Amino acid sequence: MGRSYLFVPFLFNTFIMSKTKYIFVTGGVTSSLGKGIISASLAKLLQARGYSVTIQKLDPYINIDPGTLNPYEHGECYVTDDGAETDLDLGHYERFSNVPTSQDNNITTGRIYRDVIEKERKGEYLGSTVQVIPHITDEIKYKVKFLGNKGDYDIVITEIGGTVGDIESLPYIEAVRQMRWEMGHNCVVVHLTLVPYLAAAQELKTKPTQHSVKTMLEQGVQPDIIVCRCDRHLTRSLKDKIALFCNVSVSAVIESIDAETIYDVPILMREEKLDIEVLKKLQLPYDTQPDLTMWEEFLRKYKNPSMDICIGLVGKYVELRDAYKSISESFIHAGTSNDCRVNVKMVHSEAIEEDGVEGHLADLDGILVAPGFGERGIEGKISAIKYARENKIPFLGICLGMQCAVIEFARNVLDFQKANSTEFNTKTPFPVIDMMEEQKKISGLGGTMRLGNYKCRLNKGSLAYNTYHADEIQERHRHRYEFNNEYINDFEKGGMIRTGINSQGNLAEIIELKGHPWFVGVQFHPEYKSTVASPHPVFVSFVDAAKKYHIKYTGDKKQSCDDTDKNDSQHEQKD
Ligand code: GLN
């Protein structure tokens, strides 16, 4: 009895400890080298060899999550099924791997400290002085291993945000050092660094890489694999030099050359054998070939579209490449599945307010009005919707875009003058969009919206039903305001119909317009669920409608699609 009592927990621990393998991805020299894409591409390759993989991002800032950051600070805020407001890299992880992420896939310094302080208050460290080492580093390690154990994954890839050498990253690199020491070959470190080309010397330079590896060594971590971001090929002698200076074998120096599209990166990493190098280090078998047939087929179709169409994206962050990341990626997936290239023309909603719609929206094959918060640019969005409605141009309104479609219809079809959302005018005589009852009691702004997956029933025969081919769907939300059901009869009589209704309550999740070829407003965010393997049906159907519109009306007319509205410098307000 005594023996087995001791033996069972020992076996159990060994099982937990050795089952999952851990890969850390760190960055050196500069930010924006594409750690997220490298992590997602590595996950794709490992998955294609049959391993179950999840990817986690550790963000060294003090916000609890990026939900309260504006897009100028941090690009798009991505939302998971379980309602976490997360870093946009999680969007890449899902789009590449087709596996949903969760709260546990994005951890910030704020969350680590909050959880440690809560434990301290509960008395969990009674008697000890609570310190960065071991308490903060233990919490970091716990959150990494928790994900591995929870999801029953073969491999967890953990991307460490920021750049080695940053003050904020120190506890994370220390946690990596400890995990490598504890786990031996069950843990590897991939370091992504920059090998810049100096025009004056006409040479690629390895010194920044040497320095960033030295910085890691000072913190006790020897990277196992060095991925070198460069704009031209690394010669064998450069790889030798990096290997020599950074204590790795030459096969562990991987070239990551600038790619035509992020979706090329898994293929490039396969050619460079990044996956093999990682598996060798983790002592896992690597004799099979990764099956990327579907991925290659996607790339082939993406690069050889049979036609081009042009869709306008009306928003107020058009100058920020990352603000509408998931929407632009969804267009790539949906375009490819429709055998066409969707060129997205970014249209500044305030520019529409200044110049009128015609100059900005004429000749487009479809119009999407973006999600957002705050009053800035709202009237421009409403004018764009009026134009799409009256000219029967395919229209998709997402979240705020749907709410603006409701306001536009109230004002211009139902003649509810000054109709508005109470987000923008609390005294409007027609509050057609209003705050949800539960929201009125909430005071804080972090994590307090309607967030994550909600079920929605679809009306048979509606465009939505024919798009999803399902009675009930689940989509991700992120908002405080809703369609005000007091007005539902007026809207339905006028021709704007609720075709998707929240399964628990009576909330309008989808609206459509009778007599219009394709006019859909969704209170949720379809863009968060579109992946390469599974393009989102709403985007697929919208692009299909835009394609038909193009063939019927636009044809060979010249479209000014590359022409993102330039006059944005005066719109620098941060909301
Ligand atoms: N501002 C709106 C709300 O909170 C819409 C939010 C959004 O577009 N994500 O309801």
C-alpha cells in the first residue's frame, strides 16, 4: 500500500512533465520581425506531421489585456471563443493552425502580477517575501505548462513579445532559462533576429545577431535555433559565421527571407528545415514528410486568381496596417475560395464626411463598414451605407457597421429624424441602438463588454440561413450596444429584417434588407473565425455577391483600388 501510494504520484508527475514539449520563440535586435508568423508557420509544419500544437503569446506589458488599448497602440484586438481580448498574433495562430485559442493563450505581465498578488492576499505564500524570482517566474512557468496540460497538446509554442534586452522581458527570459534547465531536451529556444543589408557596404551584416545572442547568453539562455530575417539570401559563409559566433550548428541557422505573402512562410520554413531542426532538438521523430497539400493548393489559387474585384473598407484607422488585420485576412481566404483577388480600398470615414461619397465609393464592387468605438467618423459611415443601400452595392456591416446600417435605415427610410445610437447621442429622440441592460450597471471598461461566443438562431429562407446552411450558429462578439427591440416592428414593416436572433435572449444579431441583392449587418465579428482551412461563410458569400456585381456592372471600368485615402494626417485623434 505504502509503496504504491508513493509510486502513483511519481508516475503521474512524470507523465505530466514529459508528455508535452515546449518551444519558446524569442526576438532580437528589433520588434516587428514576424515572431507571430514564424511561430504560426512552425505550428503549421508540426501539425502537418501529425503533432497537436497550440501557440501562446506572453506580452510583457502591464495592461491585463489589450482590450483597453486603441488600435494606434497595438493594432487590432482579437477575440477568442471564450471571450478573451487578446493580441492580434492569436489571429495568425488560428488562421494558420485552424485550432481555436483561449484566455490561456495570451498572458500579460499585468495578469501575472495580478494573479501573484491575489495569491499573496489569500495567504498562499504565507511567511515568504514575494519576489520576481521565484514567484513571478513560477507563475510564468505555471501559465506555460498549464496550457500544455490543459489541452493535451504534444507541443506548446510560446512566443515571448518584445525584444531580448528590454527591461520588461527579463522575468520571461529567466523563466525560459529555468524551464530549459528543468526540462532538458523537452524544451527548445528559437531566436528570431535581424540580418540587415547595409547598402553602403553592399553586405548582409551579422553583428546585430551576434549581439542579441550575447544578450540572451548574459541572461543564461543559449538559443538552440537562430532564425535570421533578411531581405536577400544568406550565403553559406554567413550561416557559418552566425553558427560560429552564436554556438549553434550550421543546420540550426535558418534563413527567413522576406516573403510575397505571410502564407508563403510555412513553405519557406519547410525548405529551410526549421521543423526538422526543432524535432531533432526535442528528440521527436522527423522521418515523415509534412503534408501541406491543402496549404499549397490554397497558395496556388491565391496567387493565380481568375479576376480582380475591389471592395471598400470604410473605417477610421485606414492608415494603420494592423487595425483591421482579421478583416483583410478574411478577404484573402474568401477571395481565394471564390477564385478571385479582393483588392481592399481603405476609405477614411471622415474623408467621406468632408468630400461626399461619390469620389470615394464610385466603382466599388462591395462596401464593408468596419467595427469601431466612438463618434469620430460615424456620419461618413452612415453616408457610405446609404450609398450602398440606394445603389444596391453588396454591403457588409460588422458590429458598429451593422449599428450604423440600422441608424441609416431609421433616418432615411423610416424618417426617424436624428435617430442614433446612445453611444453617440444619449438624448436622441430615436435610440435605435441602445446599451444592453446588463451593461448599464457596469462601471469599469476592461473586459466588460459582451465578449466571445454566443449562439444565434437563423431564420429559414434568409440570406444568412442560405449562407451558413445551419439553424444555429456561434459567433464571437465584442460590444456594449445592441439593436433596440422597441423599434423592431417599424423596421420589419419598412423592409429591414432581423434574420439572426440570439438563442438565449431576443437580441438581433443579423439584419438584412428586403429587395437588395446582398445587404447584411452582423452584430458579431465573423472575421475572427475565418481561417485558411475554413474561410468564413459570411465573407465567402459577400465576396461572391461582389464578384457578381463586378461582372454585371463594373466590368472593365478602371477601379482605383490601390489608392488608399491619403488625406488622413488631419485625423490623428486617438479614439
Ligand atoms: N461601439 C459599438 C458597441 O460597443 C460597436 C463595437 C464594435 O464595433 N466592436 O456596441
